[in-house]
Amino acid sequence: MDLLRLYEWIDIKAVLIFSCVFLLLSDYIRHKVPKNFPPGPWALPIIGHLHRIDYTKIHLQMAKFAEKYGDILHIRILGPRIVILSGYKRVKEVYTQQGDNLADRPVLPMINDISEDKGLVAASGYKWKQQRRFALSTLRNFGLGKKSLEPSVHLECRFLNEAFSNENGQPFDPQILLNNAVSNVICVLVFGNRFEYSDHEFQSLLKNINEAVFLDGSFWAQLYNMFPWLMRRLPGTHHKIFVLLNKVIGFVREKVNAHRADYDPSNPRDYIDCFLAEMEKLKDDTAAGFDVENLCICTLDLFVAGTETTSTTLYWGLLYMIKYPEIQVQEEIDRVVGGSRQPSLSDKDNMPFTNAVIHEIQRIGNIVPLNVVRITVEDTQIGKYSIPKGTPVIGHLTSVLFDESEWETPHSFNPGHFLDAEGKFRRRDAFLPFSLGKRVCLGEQLARMELFLFFSSLLQRFTLSSPVGVEPNLDFKLGGTLCPHPYELCAVPR
């Protein structure tokens, strides 16, 4: 009997040893460092550099790695090796000279389980090119990047100012109001209508978006992308992302269905109507993605991206204004605009300091610190290194916006970065918060318009300050975007 137990123990031990050896060999074969690949930190089997990564400040750790391994390096966290590009010169060189080869996205299970290679953010190849072309041309027809859109933003500025005024100078967190105001601009373009700040259902939806974007950058989400077959069966916050985004998708789907019910081909009201028209026009080109499901995901992408990034930038902006009240921009606004009318885009050239402050907020706010991952379409050469087809590549935007060879005081809030010796606004080549190349932010022109009009309108009407006895905290929290911790301010009418 004892001998039988010994054999059983040996068998179990042999199975365990075999399994461990098999896993190690499998991992080595699947993730063997390719020939002439960029260097990187020493990695452990299977987990790679997981033991060296803190997801709450991964963008800062990449900067430390670049100091040791150079501006082209690689890391590996459980899955494939990822090439990291650092510094303005390197990121610009690769994204501009090899833009076509870095135009695709990797297939990430979490995104794929939601969008199935649809939409504007996650899609690749022919479908993505067709959808991006259509979105740009359609939104431009409705005023994107043109003065014809300015009255819509002006209207929203008035509603936002009124909402701030209703707080009667008492402390409040401005985040959801900023979300609502910014979102309304893209909602008019996409859905054809705006939403009142008293619409609690819509504000709840915006909170769902904020939370989902934050959780999308969490370690749980990365685990899901590495082991989807396992994580689908295990509890965790990754499941909450699907719950939150499915509520947003449900809202979008209702809007799409309502548009289909009263669609008039002779009178397109917004992006959804134009997409429905394109569906008829290109119904034989199924690869282009003009179908109802893709309409829902494309609309979701525009809605979320058009809300989250600009409102987060404004949220940082107001925080910096209460942190450094001595550089608030009222003097220039009063001199150029006065108090009898709203600031206009035509004022921007005459408001160099305000423009510089907004640009510095974008730079130091650094809301997409690692950029969105791209993937090599074919084998390519980056610098002296060989990068195989299908390798994920990330342009480290933190290293660009804080590049010590490009910025005089990169780690300080300094609007002087964007002013010349005569106090005139100057453009900076290393100012790339919207990224670069084929995947440059589709809504860059809209975001620039919104940032200038919302920011200058608020500072024209209010003196912003921190609540009595509260020191503004510039610490960040990192999720899908980098944003401030919740804070309160006082907005006293001027």
C-alpha cells in the first residue's frame, strides 16, 4: 500500500514537473527575443517584466528604462514584447516616416469582445481607412474645424457659465459639468441634440464613461488581454468595464434606432443620418463596414473620445488655475474681449498668453501618456533594430511632452514655453498631445476650439480659487487616461 502511494506521489510530481517544463519551454519559444531586437530590462519567464512594473505610474517607469536602454527599447508584461519609442525626435521620425507601417491596431481581447474589430479606434486596414475618411468628411460638413461650429460651442459656454454661477461661489467638483458641456458639442454633431445638465440619466452615463475609461487602464484589464479564456471565468473589476460600456452602447443603439425610424435621406441632420445614407450607397462593399453594428461602435467611439479627453484637459486646466492663481488670464481677456461679449476664435491671435496657458495645460496634463498602441504591418527597421511584423509599438508621449532637450523647464508649469521674447505665441514642434502620423487624433481641431472657448469663457466670468484651507493637489491617477484626483473649487462671478 505504501509502495502504491509512492508511485502515485511520483506520478503527481512528474506531472507537475512536466507541466512546469512545458510552460517554460512554450513561453520561451513563443516569446523568444527576435534577432537584432531592441534591448530591454532583464525579464522573468512567463511574467516578463511584470515584477518591475507599477501600473499606477508606468509612464514614468518607461522614462527610467529609456535612460538606461535608449530611445528604442522593449518591455514584456505576460504577453508579447512591446517596443517603446521615447523622445520627440525618435517618435516623430518613426510615426512620420513609417506611418503606413504603423497604422494598424493589435487585436486586444477586451476591446474585441466589445467592438469586434469595428469602430474608429480599434479597427485596422481597409475598414478603418474607409471609416476614418467618412467620419472626417462628414464631421467637417457639420462644421468640424470651421467657424460655423463656433455658435454651438458658444451656446454651450453660456450654459456652462450658468451652471457654475448656480453654485453661488460655494465649493463644488466641476468634473461632471465639464463632461456634460464638452460632450454636448460632440452630441450635437453625432446625435443632433444636446442634453441638459439636469438630465440625471445622461450624467449617470457620463460617469459610466469616466469609470470605464479609468478601469480600462487597470492591471485587471491587462490580465484580461493576456488571458481572456481564463479571465472571462474569474471575478474581478474587468467585468465591470463590460457592464459600464454596455450601458453606453445601449444608449447609442437607442439613438441609432430612433434615427432609423424617422430617417429622411434628403435632410441629413448629423453623423448618424449620413452613415445611414452611406450604408445604402456602399451596401455592396461589405468590407468597408457600413452596417448598423459598425455604426453603433463608430458612434460610441466618437461619443466617448469626444467627451473624455477634452473634458479631462479642462479639468486639469481649472486645477492649475487654482494652484497658480497668479497666472490666471483675466487681464488679457479683459483687455482683448472685455465683458460685454463672449471670447471668439478670432480673438485667439490677440490672446497669446491665454493660448500659451492652454497649451501648457495640455503639455503638462499629459492625458494620454503612453499613446494608443499600434502594430507593425510588416517587418521593418527602426533605427538599427529589426522589428518583426505584428509587433506592438507605443510612442511614449510623456517622453515627448517632457523631453529635456526640447523644453526649457519640462517638469514645471510654465506658459513661457509657448511665448517668444516679445510675448508672442510660438508653436513648439514637440507639442504632440494629439499624437502624430496616420493615427493622429481625429478630433484635434474640435478639441482645440473647445479648449480655447470653454477655458477663456470660464475665466472671463469667474475668479477661481481653492476652498478655504485646502491646498490643491496635482497628483494624478492613471487609467485609460491620466487625470487629476477629484477636487473642489470655488467660482466667484467677476
